Amino acid sequence: MLEFNATADLLLMNSQSQAAIRQRRDEAAPDAAVIRAVLAGDRDQYGRLYSIYAPLVHGIVLARVPRSEADDLVQDIFLHALRKLNTLRDHNAFGPWIGTIARNRAMDFHRRSHETVEVTDDLKSSDATENKAEEILEIIRSLPAAYCETLVLRLVEGMTGPEIAQRTGLTPASVRVNLHRGMKLLRNKLGFEEGL
Amino acid sequence: MKNELKNVAADYLWDQTGEPDPELKELERVMGSLGYQPRPLALPASCENQAARNFRPLLAIAATIVLAVGAAALWLEFKRESAQVAKTDAKTAASVDSDRAAATIPDDVLGDAPGAGASDVRDDRDDRDGLTGLIHDNHPKPGRLIAARRNRSSQAGRVEATQREPAAGLTAPLLAASELRAAEAGKAQLMQALRVASAKFNVALRKAQGANNRNLIHNQHKIG
């Protein structure tokens, strides 16, 4: 009888500790809880993920495709991710996962659009700041991909280094190096070409 | 690399703390105009889990295969039972033949059973079995062995015995009429189930093949 009670206590403690571990994990990584809810059929929760990760996806896409296409592509990527969400093994890795989808979709975009229309001066924005930003963006795009993406996320989307590291799944050290080396290259290029 | 990391311990580029670099601040201002503008996500009503949607044809195919295999197993079992029944029937017929032949042997040949003929021996056996000759011993009695040997050499006697006294084991049906009817109905049902399963399997197969052949160009005609 005593043994039975002890076993029951152990089982109870085990289940309680598992629940506590899960709660702690959810607190540490809220994505997992949200993804579980989405997979259970709560589609409104997907809006939370969208609001958190849309800037990341936009930045990744903007580093590769024309600005006019970026917004639609972001929507497409999130819809695609929703359909494939059940294939995500690690629920805490939503950011890196959707980042990979965004990179692949951007590559697909270039593969499909053989006939691209060059943006003429008439189609360009009349806003001088935006024009300047487009020019700098072109220079950033000419940098190596690792620097380009990190710089766009930092300068265009306004994310900090730790945020970039957390959402892309890169180590903070890698992001820091990419930021500084990329910035150095960008300064050189801007200094040669126009300067700020 | 180490110098870089030391210098950026608390720099503005890394985590927006510390003294901001004016050039960097200006870059942020200019580039910020291209940043993401929040826009609601338009989820279509039909947007559902793709994997779950694709799982259905596979499930249908699997169910059809299981059904077909089950039906085939049932049919094989039924066939095996029929074969066994036929074999038993043949054995019964053979033993009845030999019994009839034994009945033609005179009593003096069967020295072991004084005063008792072959027919008496058979009657005793029938009484013991209680199954009216359907089930027999696998171990033949000495009298029957002799009878069989004699029977091979004298076909005429066997024919005579058979004509004289119709064999009860041959005329009695192995299954009752109602049981036969039930078996026939079961067989028909089984065959119907097999036909349905086969048709379903074909439909599922065609669907699966059709899904892969979406890009086929139809209605191709020769030019000229």
C-alpha cells in the first residue's frame, strides 16, 4: 500500500513537473504555445506570429527582390507557412524556419520572372528620401548576402543585433560580425560613390 | 575580430545603446522609409493544412488496399475450406468403397472374427461413431486390409456389392441444404465485396495517377 502511494506521488510529481517545464518553456519561447494553438485550429493566433515576424520576412525579402514586390511576397510567404506549419518540427524555431522559406521564395521569384520591367524614372517615387533609400538599398544588395540581410534588418527594419540573432537563429557573435563588417563595406562604398 | 568585438561592447550599431554615430543615425532615417508597413494578413477561408488535405487520397488508397487484402484472405480461407471438404468427401467415398468390398468377402476368409461378417464389423463401427459413416478411423482393421487386397483383384465383386447395397456415406450430403444455401450466399457476398473493393482500388489508383499527370497536354493532334 505504501509502495502504491509512493508510486502515485511520484507519478503526480512527474506530471506536475512536466506541466511546469512546459509552462516555463512556453514562457521562455512564446512561439511554441502560439504555434500549438494555431495547429489546434485557432487561426487568430497566427496573426500574433505575423505581427512578430513580418518585419523579419520583409527585411529578408527586401534584400533580394524589388521593393514593389516585397509586400505581396510577405503575404504569400505567411500563407505558405500556415499551410506547412505542421511540418515544423521545433516549434521554437519558427523564425529561422520562415526565414528559410522567405529566402527560397525570393529565389523562386527571380527564377520565375525572366521578363522583368526596368523601373524608369517616371515610375520611381517622387520622394527624394525614398529615392536615396532605394539607391543605398541597391548598394547594400551588392554586398555579400550575409552582410546584406543583416544590414537591411538593422537599418531598414530597425531591429537590434540581439533581435536579429533571436529571430534568424544566428548566434549573436555572427550577427555582430556581419553587422560590423557589412557596415564597414557600406561606408567604403558610400564614401566612394556619394557619401552622406 | 577581437578588437571589433571589444569596440562594440556597448555600441549603437549592435543594440542601439551608447553614443549614436551621426552617419549611422542618418542612414537609419533614410533607410527607415523602406521599412515594413504593418498590413493585416488576409487569410483565405479555404486556407487549411496542406498535409492534412493531401493525406485523404492516401488514406482512401490505404483503406481500399486493406479492404482488398481482407477480402482476398477471406476468399482464400473459404476456398481452402472447400478444398478440405472435397478432400474429406473423396476420402469418405474411398472408405465406403472399401467397406462395400469387404462386405463381399466370405466369413471364412476373416478368421479373426468368427461368426461375425464384414457387415457386422461395419455396423459396430457405425454405432461407435454415431455419425452415419461420415467419419472413419484412420487405422484400417485387418479384415478391411484383406478386403482391400481382395478387392483390387476382383473388380466385379465390388461393382456387384455397390449395386446391391447403395452406400449410405455417398448418398448422405456433407452439408445440410440450409447450410449449403448459406455457404453459397456467403460466397456470392464475398465475390461482390471483392468486386467492389477492386473497383474502389481502381478509382483511387486512377485519382492518384491523375494527380501526378496534371501537366499532361490533352487533345494532341498531328499537324498536317
